[in-house]
Amino acid sequence: MSILYDQEQQLFHLRAGDMSYVLHVLPSGHLGHVYWGPKLRSLKAAHAVHARERAFSPVYNPKNQNLSLDTIPLEYPGYGNSDYRQPAYQVQLENGTTITDLQYVSHTIESGKKALPGLPSTYVEREEEADTLDIVLEDKLSGLQVILSYTAYSKRNVVTRSAKLSNQGAEPLRLQRALSMSVDFPHDQYDLLHLSGAWARERYMETRPLRSGTQSIESRRGASSHQQNPFIALLGKGVTEETGDVYGFSLVYSGNFLASVEVDQFHTTRVSMGINPFDFSWLLKAGESFQTPEVVMVYSQTGLTGMSHTYHDLYRTRLCRGKYRDSSRPVLINNWEATYFDFNADKIEAIAAAGSELGIELFVLDDGWFGRRDNDRSSLGDWVVDRKKLPNGLEDLVERVRKQGMQFGLWFEPEMISPDSELYRKHPDWCLHVPNRPRSEGRNQLILDLSRADVCDYIVASVSRILSGAPISYVKWDMNRHMTEIGSALLPAERQRETAHRYMLGLYDVMERVTSSFPDVLFESCSGGGGRFDPGILHYMPQTWTSDNTDAVTRLKIQYGTSLVYPISSMGAHVSAVPNHQVHRVTSLKMRGDVAMSGNFGYELDVSTFTPEERELAKRQVALYKELREFVQYGKFYRLLSPFEQNDAAWMFVSEDGQDVLACSFRVLAEPNEPLSRLKLKGLDPQRDYRDTETGEIYGGDELMYAGISLPRQHGDFDSKLFRFKAI
């Protein structure tokens, strides 16, 4: 078993991979945290947790002057009965008070891992992969019951946590805060790492030392957002890619979230994560329950690389699902930046024909094929083919593309509605809105209210009708604005602040129904690029459009930052036109291809206008990627040089069997009289030799890792070099 229970100490020891996570029941009945770190053979709680009297920290029970909840590490703390730190939960009782006191009642330990009802989560394929501990806590006065679930993966440094809050009493309860987890650390000697940004600048790495008080990241946008990703990590001082302690926290959720780190007066650190309490409440009537999303907690003794490898392997194989979880992804071409809304069937066929000559396998028709969609001001919600652009219908266009030897994919934005649409004229109450208030628009559109079953049914039926009507093998599922005026016409007044979370539950239900009905379709999620690049969506769609920004230089930081948590198989990366449409930079086709080949590769430009030289280079890029993609998408990924720290960036891939190696080096700006540079590789066998497939030169694995390989002289700005090795 991965979970041991010491009845004498009332101590739970979770052993996951090479780590231990330990908690115990305090004499007061509260659930205390004991330890999280490298694997231990055993541990006594009395050796790790010391209660002592502190000034201005009230004692919980006057009979024990040393026990203040303000000074004890806890697992799921409340507020108001001597702990002044931020709580994991808060509940308002019928009498208006918010004091509750959760104490241990019972526990169970079972093999395997159960799914969370209505929510995405990681999973196991065999019961022996993990054990799950459920601890029942109860506040007897109010009838509040909380079941804390801990799953320890036996061969991975992973513990997942979630909470189920139930009303076992007679009077209604109102949840005001229901986070998924909380954990206390004994000191504050950490740096906080998170991924921040904006549209076209997603998931930039930011690191800062912890300080007294609260530091947090959050989303109040109704989506995980471009601005903050639902991930944080605590880094021990001096952490590198290969060394040092790293504690990662990743929320499997796609809506409003909070990740908070509080350093208290005694320099202990409390990390909390879950649904954002801002503008949230949830009414629990007698007998009702609320399930929080899952947090995936990872510990690494081997720096950032160790953490990333754990998340990559877990999310690729035990979060993503379906046919394409383990299948190589096709090389695609998308028409968006080639045509925007201005296309017809002949133009699409011409681009597809040119793409087919390059060896591209999939054509994706983006926005503009439905309703009267000649711009972004109309027709969202009217999922009927525009016969002006496609007079013979979608089936004819699909057939014309397939005759070029390519598969066909299609863009949708199912969660949105245009005020200028037949759907809105028929159902103006179907969007998120608040009575008698103006309806703010983003990209000239409103958001459908997915807390409503009738709206969800309409989306499922509309998308299914299109997918059933033609042989479509790929869907790009977009979402191009964030929430305002968050309210529902169907919810009563006391439940209006449930709308944002009920929307997410509706979205997950819609995605589950659509993706399970079309198991042979590859679904890629998108939200103005990477605005909803989170584990929740990956549970339904195994890849995400990483960013609307396809500039090769900006993508170095975007893809580098994304790789901290998310596997390469989840990242869409395309070659686009120059000057780039987002930042207007001009980079070579070679560099654009080299950057894009470090993900799910494709093109997003009019390849029918390529010069003969560009056409030949693109052919070579496509052919090379087909050779590389199996281990690029599913091999081990290593970060070598950070674009956040210098003018260069580099990373590499090693196949699962260690036979194939691809190292990618990028230089942003040329320098006069630049120093000679060497690139040190990682993840190789120091006892094996490797052949450079371009030069035939033989290198030892130890030489490549410890001495490195010489980088060629750069010729101008924005240069790149790929090194490919085969183990001998």
C-alpha cells in the first residue's frame, strides 16, 4: 500500500514515488500536517510538530495552554477559533455566523482512484497504481461534513487532493470559500514561481522571494486566463533545473481560481489553492454536497526538470484520454492568417493542394464558414454553413480537400453568441446577463449561459449535427472573451453567485458528451490562443493552441514557460507569415520552422504563395518533423538555456528508448565579436556514443553533457540550429 496508518499516533503516511506526505490527528481532533519531502521509512509526529504558547495566539482549549491553531501546521484550516491565517473553507450558518470547527470522525483507505463527479481529474488504469485516503471531518453543531481525499501514486512523486463539503444538518449552509487544499510549511525560505502574462504573451516565468504577508495569483475572468495560469511552485533557495527542492501545485480547473501563499508572523508558509472565493458562494440545503476540483501536488528533489517530467508524464498519460492520447499528431495547415474571413471553396482548395504537395496531412478551416460570418460582428450561435462562401455546402469542401490526400478539420466557438444572430433574436435570455444592466461585449460577442441545461443541449446538438454531416477528423474549439455581468436568468437570487462555477460544470458536461460521441476526432482547445491552457480542458482535449502569437522569438518564452507543467504533446505550434501578424517581426522560415517543430507542428499562412525556395524548405521541414514527432511529442524534454535569462534559448528531446536525440538552439540578436559558445546536453547515457546525423561526427554521451558541443557562428538576428544525434 502507498498509504500507511499508524493507529497509535493516528498518523497517515502517504508514500508516493520518492516522496512522503504525512499528516495526523491532533489531540484536539483537528487534522494536522506533519511532513512533505523526500521519502521516509517512518516518522513520529512528536518529532516534527511542536506546540508552544505564543503571545497573541489564543489557545483553542484552556486546558492545553500550548495548543493554539494559530501556530500548528494544519491540513484544512478554518477561521475564527484561534487560527488567524487564511482558511481553506468558510461557511455561513442560518444564524449569520461563520464559525465552524471541523474535527476528525473517521477514514478509509482504498486501492485505486475514483473520478470526481462532474469534474475533470487524473485517473489510474489499474488499481495498484495508487491508493486513496478519505478522511471525514465534521462540525457537529452545524452538520457540516468535509471529506478530504488524498491519492498517492505509487510510482510517481504525486499526491492529489480535493474536498467534498456536505450539509448533514437540518438548516441550510452557505459556502463562502471552498478551496481544494491547504498545506503548511515550517519556514519561508522559498521563492515563488508562477506563469503570468497577457493575450499573445502567455505563461511567462516569474520568480520572487517569499515575504511576510500574502502573495497570490488568481483569475476573476471566468476562465483560467492568459493573465495567470492555475499553477505555482515553491522553490528552495538555489534551485536549478537539475538540483534543489521544488513543490508544485497545479489545479485541474478552467474557471476562476486562487493560488495563495501566506507567510505568517512566525515565518511559516501556508499554500492554498482552489476555486476563487471572490464573487462565489454556494447554497447547501440539507443533504446537498459540493465537490471541489483537484489539485495535483508534485515534489522534486531534482530541481525544475524533475517536477516537469512528473507533470508531463502524469498529464499526458493519466489526465489526457482517448484515441489521440498516445497517437502521433498530424502536421496541419490552418487558413486563418492566410485568409481571415475572406475565402471561398476554390481558395481553400488551392491552399489545401499546395499544402498537400508539401506533405501536410490535415487542413483546418477556421472562423467564417457559417451564418453570415464575413467579420467578427455576427452569427456566433448560428451553426449553419454559409452558402455564399460554400455554395455546395461543407460536405463538398471536405471532399475536395480529402481528394488532395488530406484530412479535414473545422473551427467552432460553441460557447459564444453574437447579438447579431438568429439564435440571439430567438433566445436573448440564453446569454450570461444581469437584469436591467447593459451587456458588455468582447470581440462583439456575448457568452452563452452554460449553467442552463437547455443551452448545453443546444450546443451539443449543433456541434454534433455538423460533425455527423461530413468526415471531419479535427476540431478547434475556441473561446474568445472572458465573463462580465455573470448572472443566469434561470437561477434564483440566492444562487446567482454560483453561476460561474455552474458554467464550468456545464462546459465540462458538454465537452464530455461531444468528445465521447466522436472518439475519432482530434479536439484542440483554444481561447484566443492560450487563455484556457489548463489541466481541466486537457482532460477532454489532448492539445491546446499555445498562443495566438506565432512570432518565433516570442514563442521561445511562451513554449519554454508552458513546458514547466504541460507536456509537449499538448502544445500547438505553427509557422506563420512575416511580418508576423502579432508583433510585425520578420524572422526566417527556417527559424519559424525550428521553433514550431518543438510542439504539434503546423502552418498558418498561404503556402500557395511560397517561392520555389520556400516550398523546398517547407517540404524538408515537414519530412523532418514526421521523422521526429514521435519522440518530440512523447519523449523526455529538457530545458537547456532560458530565454528569460539571456539572449539565447535551447532545449532538447530524448526518445523513450534513448536512441534518438534532438537539441534545438536559438539566438535572438546577433552580437559583434561574440564569445565562442558551447551547448551542454542532458539526459544522455554517459557510457554510450552518439552520431551527429548531419556531420557523421561521433561524440561520447559524457562529452555532450559535460563538455558540450560548439555552437556555429550566427549570421544576423534570429538564428537557429538543430542538432540530431543517434545512439550507437
